[in-house]
Amino acid sequence: MKRTIPWQRARRIVLLVLRYIFGATFAYGAYHKITRRWMTSSVLREHFEQRLSEIDPHSFSAAYLRSFAIPFYRPIAWILTIGQVIVAFSMLTGIGVRQSAALALFLLVNISAGSYFNASMPPYLITAVLLILDKGEQDRDREQVVHQVSQ
């Protein structure tokens, strides 16, 4: 069992570093959207329309943009900005990491669906999944208490 302790510690450190990088990236994204007034202007609609003009009009992404993203750009801007604030706070404080990682995955998948997928997206998607699957110390402690109470 002592052989696994260094690997467990290394795994925890790697996940912690990934969590902080993830949180910082989402904090920057939220800051960018707040300072550029995405929630109160048509900036996001303009981004969507620009992207729609650049992609194949018969692709899934084009249909997603035409049928969903452009008509509902205002609520999407609110959900995206507030979601990024929640994810950033959670990742940087360690509160509700698994739930916020699921929210981040939802946001990332929707961003990808709008044809904004690039080389930086797979590491973020993988990090979100790893954080969802990771049972932190609080989760393990909670499970141990529930197990003790149930016996």
C-alpha cells in the first residue's frame, strides 16, 4: 500500500493544479464577458452571426447557430457569463468542484456545438471529466460517515 501513496499524492497535486488553471481560465472568460457587456448588448449575437458566415451552411454547427444560438443569444450570454463566474469561484475555492465541473462540461459542449471548437478544447473537456470523476477528500469523508451511520 505504501507504493500507491506517492502516486495518489501526485494525482491529487496534478488535479489541484488543473483545477486552479481551469478556474483561472473561467475567471478570465467571465471577466472578459462582464467588461465587454455581453449580458446587456448584442456582442454575442454578432459573434454568432460572424461565425455562421464562416462555416458550411449545411453543417450541424450552422443549424445550431441559426435555430438556437442566434435567436436566444441574450439568455445564452447570461447563462454563459454567470456559469463562468460559478465555475471560476468553485474551482478557485474548492467548493462544489464536481458539480461545477459538470456545469463547465455543459458550457464547453455548447460552445463546441456552435463551431467554436479548437485545439484548446480537448484539454478542457478532459479536465472537466476528470474533475467530475474525482472524489475529493470531502466526498470520501461524507461517504465514510454515511457508511458508518448505515451500519
